[in-house]
Amino acid sequence: MRWLFVIAALALSACGDQSATAQTATQAPKTSNASTHWTMDKSKSVLSFSAVQSGEAFTGTFERFDAQISFDPNNLAAANVVVSVDLKSADAGDMERTEALPGKEWFYVKKFPTAKFETTSFTHKGGTSYEAAADLTIRGTTQQIVLPFTLAIEGGHASMLGSLTLNRRDYNVGTGMWKSEDWADHSVGVNIALEADLSIDK
């Protein structure tokens, strides 16, 4: 009779181990070789800038820009983002400033109609914090920059917030009398709030 109890106990233990193994397998994250792409929601995404002219701080926006996004937080080595900005769409919040920006002294859009941001690598800093190393091209000049940003992904939707400060003279923006900081500060803040939806190409 004692042996029957021992055998029954061993059988129950084995069943328990199998159940735990099955549960673990069910809860394990799925892996995929799919390339993960996101489509920017243009109606909810904002690219803005801030600067100081003649001691007066102001903000503006780029009304037209687009992003090609391939990003998987579990495979940052394969991630890539390219943002193209229509410089003619700059709105500086003031008619005089807005009309001046496309000109030869500033963006010179007749020759350089777009700015381009293209990532070269990503680093996860912990939690929702990341950094993107990228090449930024404005007026035919390319500089390497690092964009810190936060990323929240819920289901098939992503919300990204990033900001950095640029020196406009690194890109030859503001020539002639505008080279000096007597009229306009060299530092320009850039902020991006990007909303995107997921699509997966297998």
C-alpha cells in the first residue's frame, strides 16, 4: 500500500512539472524574422523649432515632413529611420520671418528644397529612453548628431518625443548679416512629436 502512495505522488509531481512547462511555453515571447515598419500619422505628428531673433524668442513649425520608419525595439541593429522635411513649409509664426526663411540667406530652398535626417544607429538607454545617432543634411551640409528620445509602444501604435539643439552655422543657415549673433542666436531648438501605426511585412 505504501508503494501505491509513492507512485501516485510521483505521477502527480510529473503532471505538475508538465503543466508548468506548458504554461511557460505559452507565456514565452514570440520571435519573428519579420521586418517591422511603421506609418507616420501626419495629422498627429509635429516638427517644430525655436529660436531667438533680436532678443525675441519665437517658435515655428514645418508643415510638411515625412518619415520612413523600420524599428523593432528587440532588434535595434536593423532599425532605420529616414525623415525628409520640406523646407518651403516652414512657418515661423510671423509673416516677415516666414517669408525670409526660404531665401538664399537662410534655407535657400531654390537650391536645397529639403532637409534629411537618416539614422546610423540606435541605443537603448533604459525604460522608454533611447538615442538615435544620425546624419542630418541641411543646405547640402551633413553633420553627425545624436537625438535623445522617448518611445511608448502600445499595441500597434507608437508615440515618440525627441528634442535637441543645433547650431545653425554648422549648416550655413543665416548668411551675410545673419552670420553674427547680433541679430539671431546661433542655437536653434528642434522638437519632434511623432505618432505612427504598425504594419509588418513578412
